[in-house]
Amino acid sequence: MSFAKYYPDIVTNISELIRIPTVYDAATVTQAMPYGKGVHAGYEWLKGKALADGFEVLEFDGHALAIRIPGNVSGERIDVVSHLDVVPPGDGWRKDPFSGAISGGMIYGRGAQDMKGPLMLTYYGLKYIRDRQIPLKREIRVVVGCDEERTMNDIRYYAEKAGDPLFAFTPDGRFPYTLGEKGALMWEVDGVADTSIEALDGGVQCNVVSPTAWALVRNGENADKYVRILKQKRYRGDVTREGNKIRIQVSGKAAHASIPAAGENATVRLLEIISLAAEDSLAKHLYMCFHDYHGKGAGLDYDIEPMGKLTMNLGILKIRNNEVYAQIDCRYPYGITSDILTDRLQEALSPLKVTLKYDDKPTLADKDSPWLIILLDTYREISGETDAKPIISGGVTYSKALRNCVAFGPGRKGDRTLAHQADECIEIKSIKRLFKIYATAMSRLASW
């Protein structure tokens, strides 16, 4: 039985799942739909598909579901863990972000890479194992969570109810596999400050490099200065007068907060322009702290082996009537703690108040684990990249919330990463290679 027979269905189902806007929606949260209507619609779609395909489905109160082969139940368990939820689409799309459009050898839409494409690849990996009746020594599940992009409490709930697996991987990183992940934390900042900024709104989500930001600033006589600075900096944006006030809009480029170098932070650019044009003390203060995404401006520029440099992203900033609110994402290496980082940022941002709201410590796996050797050998064999070596990542995956879990693909060194960006897509050609890798790795993990 060849891998090729599955390709058309994989493409069709990735496209169909993308069409369901599985974005967290607080307004429609209920006990039965703990993450809102859109995410639940995706949950129900996948559950219905799995049942129609003859799989057994275990439900975990709307937080997660587990799909397994009937009769394949044992004391030892391998989990392959994905998520249905996606970040909001944001701006700058050339296609409908929930169209699932198939064009030019690509499948477009929010979640194509992160991570509806990989989810469906591993789902069909389970189907391949079942169809071929591969003898298995342990149970293997495709586990699907619903809130990875916000809290990962979905998979913590699953682990509490189902217990920890013997081993797990999540197709939410890069090949050959992620040996370790930097710590990930989120700060909230709030307070009151004197400023000429009457209103400001920047960013779409804490873990996304801000693609757009706007502000309404008093002292409209300086409009020409704003225009001149915008042109000098060669930033994309617009300046308009509104009575005796100035409206400034700046565009950037979205990227995942773990790789801020791939983006252009519109909010930071807006602060720079205001600090130069209006000599506003608050804008200067915030720009000084956040202009360097390695944290130099706030005294957080740590670079510690084996994980390397800290990164920091001003994800959300809102100002109204001198009240300031911000959300900041930070990825930090082993060798420094969140308490020290929080104290340093508090010193840098005083008198604004800094609160640590979320903290996942760094993780580091054992490269001599037989499970990781299976993943590495499988990838090297199928890809032909015989010298591929495990990586350290700044990303946050379910390996932070589930024991004995690492990220395994789907990206490769040099690939263009479009997760959390406009025009997110997955290449159909790559699906063939990825499916062979995942189906083979899953069968080996469960039969070794």
C-alpha cells in the first residue's frame, strides 16, 4: 500500500479544516464549548470525520479529543499531539484567511502551517498504520487540543485525565526535532503616565510581532514633522490631521514572537516616530525599552549557551486618557530565571507596574533517549539529510505542558516560516515528503 493514495484526501481535508475559523471567542464560551463556537466547530468536524473513518474517539469535555485505532489499547502509550485553535488572521492577506484556497501548488489560510496541515498529516499517518495493519506493541493516539495558542490548559486537562504518555511528539516545530525550548513568559504592564498621546492601539496578540499600530496625538501643529520622520525612516504608514490632533498609522510585518527578526514591529516604530516628533517622555521610555528585540534597552540582553539569546516582543500596547496597558512576550534561556527578568523589567519601566502573568520554564530533552533516536534516524533516512542535528527553539509547543514530549517538524532549516503571518500557506509538494516522515515515525514509535 503506497503513501500516494492518501495525498488527495490529505490536501482536501487540510483545505476543509482551514475553512473553519477556530479562533478563541470569549463571547461564545460555554461549559460545552470552553473555547467558543469557532474552535468547537472544528472539534466537532474532526470528531465526526474520525468516527466516520472508523476510529475510536475519546473526548475530554471539549478541551481535547484523542483518536485511536479500535482495539489498540495497552498500558504504554505514544501520543502525537496537535491543536485546532489558530491565532486571529490579522491584516495584510491577499486571500481570504479562512478560504482554504488551493492555488499555485499551495494551500492558503490561517493554520495551514500552524497547525492544521501537520494535524491532518498525522491523522492520516494513523490511518496508514491502521490500513496496513502494522503490528503494534503499544497504543498510539492522535491527540488534538483546542487552546494551544493561549494557555495550553487544554492539554494539561487532557494529561490530568488521561495520564502522561510514555513518549509524545508534536508536529509544531522544526526537523530533525527540538532538543530544547527556551522559557516562555508573558508580562502585563499597566499604569498612568503623562503623555501627549491621547489614544494608541498596537498589535494583535502578545505572541505576534505587531503588524499595525495607530495613535492619536495632541499638538497637531507638528504634522509636517511626523511626515518627514516617517519618510526618513522609510516606514510604511500615514499621517493625517484631525482638528488640533494628529493621527499616525504605521504598518509593520507580523511574525511569531519567538523569531522577532522575521518581523517588523509596527508598535515600536510608532513609538519611535512619536518620541522623535513630539519628544514625548512616555514614547521615549517605551521605545528605549523595546526597540531591541534581544532586550538590551531593558537590561535583559542575556546570551547563555546552549540556548543562546533572549528575545522580547512588545505584542500589545494600548493607551487611553494617560492609562497604559501592554502585553510583552519573552523567550529566555537556561541560566536565568523569570523572577530576575521581571525585577529587571520593573526597574526599566518604573513607575509603570509589571506583572508576570504566564511562565513556562525552559525544557531540555535527553538526546540519548531511544525515542529521539528513532525520530532522528527516520528523518535522516527519508529526507536524505544525514548530518541533520537537533535544534534549540524559542517557540512554545505542547512539550511545555506534556511530559516526555518534543517538537518534530514540519519545518526544515531554510524554510520560510509563515505561522502567525499574512498569507500563511503550506506547499502541496512538501505534503508528500512530510506524510512519509510522519507515518513512518509513528509506526516505528508504536512498534519498536
